[in-house]
Amino acid sequence: MKYKLLSFATATILTPLTLGIAPSLASPVQAATPTEEMGQDFLEESDISSEKETLIRELIEATNEQNMIAESVRPALEENPQIPQEVVDEYLRRLEAEYVDLVTPIYAEHYTMEELQAMLTFYQSDVGQSIAARSEDVAQDTFERVSSWGERNMREIMEDMGY
């Protein structure tokens, strides 16, 4: 179960990100630009102890989650010809700068201190580091396979239903 936790969580996060970001960036409607302080605003709104916040930050670092998310989103953004490379670069820069602050309240809400410590201990172990190192590839392969399956099945369903 522990072995699947990171890749499942990553796939769960990446699917809406990758499917939702690229189309919205290509849209002619201009969205509000997030501020540099946005991630910090999320942290300030929550009541997270400094000990819990530190554990969460260490866990995210131990799992290489921040980089994994950025690198998993990059191909979908770069493959869209309507998104200029400078926009992709700026988006990824902001994601890197704000990611930990954005997700820290989520971790704090869903995990106890004991659970966070257990996950951190695991991911700091040799086995945990080995799994974390391969999780990006597993998540990317999973995303590609599920995306391909989804596209194929959506076409079939649409055809079967006469659309």
C-alpha cells in the first residue's frame, strides 16, 4: 500500500492539473494572475503548527514531489502550440515558488503528526528513496496510459451514442 501511495496521489493531482491547465491557458479569456503571495496566503489562513509544517515540508522534499509535479505538467504545457514557451517557463517558475505553500494545508488537514512522521521516516529510508526516485516515471507512464485509454474510450462512447 505504501508503495502505491505516492504514484496514486501524484496521478490524482496530475490528471486535473494537466487536463485543466493547458486548455485554460490557450483560452482567449484572460484569467486573473495569481500573486506571488498566494501560496503564503493559504498557509496564513490555516492553523498549522510550525512542527507540522516542518514535517510536511520535509516530506515533500524527501519525495521530490514538487519537482515531480512540475516535470509531469511540463510536457502537456509545452505540447500546446498556443502556449508560448515564456508563458510555460513563468508558470513553472510560479509553481515551483508556491507549490509547497499551496499543498501544506492539504497535508495538514488529511494527515496527523504521527502519519506524517511515519511517511517521512519511510521516504528517508533507502527503500523510500528508491521508490521516490522512480515515482516520477511511474506517474508519467500511468498518466500517459490513462490519458490514451480515456481518449480512445471517449471516442468509442461518443460514436456508440451517436454523437
